[in-house]
Amino acid sequence: MINYHTDKKIDAADLSQLFASSGIKRPYQDLERLQKMIDNADMSISAWDGERLIGIARAITDFVYCCYLSDLAVNHDYQRLGIGKKLVELLRETLGPEVSLVLLSAPTAVDYYPRIGFTNSDKCYLIPRER
């Protein structure tokens, strides 16, 4: 049975294992950076199978107008079970209807996001990370 939490402590080692197993392109070997990503997120909704972290929606938001979904990752063994969609639904429920949800999609996920309620926009601009 999958349990979802907004307040369960997530450590860098758990997040590293999740990122490595999900296929998401993140610096999963850099535990110090991952811990900063966890600590500085405004919201994290996590999915657990027992004590195993199997999914996360990690977001930066002002809670009244806009929310950037910076990570949506599900362990490969648990993909296609509706966990990612549920994480987004819980995020939207928590934020409320006046907050827009935006993200940058990996090329391999562009077909996924419309299936869970996102619309494509050509209005994104980006200054990429240097590392």
C-alpha cells in the first residue's frame, strides 16, 4: 500500500536512490546538493511503500499565485501506477485553485504531462545551470 506524506522527513540518501531509480536527470551522487534541494523546497509531497521512498513532488512556491514543480520523480518499478498523477493532485489540493503550477519537462516526459492535466506552453524562457 502506498502512503503519501507532506511532512515525512526525507534525507539525501533516500532522494538519491529515488532519483537514480526513476530515470530523472538530477545530480543524485551529490548528497550535499540533494540535501540543500530538500531543505530549501517550499513543499515536498512524498510517496512511500513502507519505509521506502518511491516518489516525490518537490516544489518552490509563493502559495498564492505560482508554484514551480521542480521535481516529479517515481521509482521505475512503481511507474504507470498513478503515483505521479496522485502526487500532482495532492500538490494542487494543498496549493488551492488560485495557484498555477508550472514545470520544465525533460524531453522524455513531454507526452506524460498532458495526460495528467498540464497544457503545453511555448512561453518558457530559460537561463540554464552552469553545473
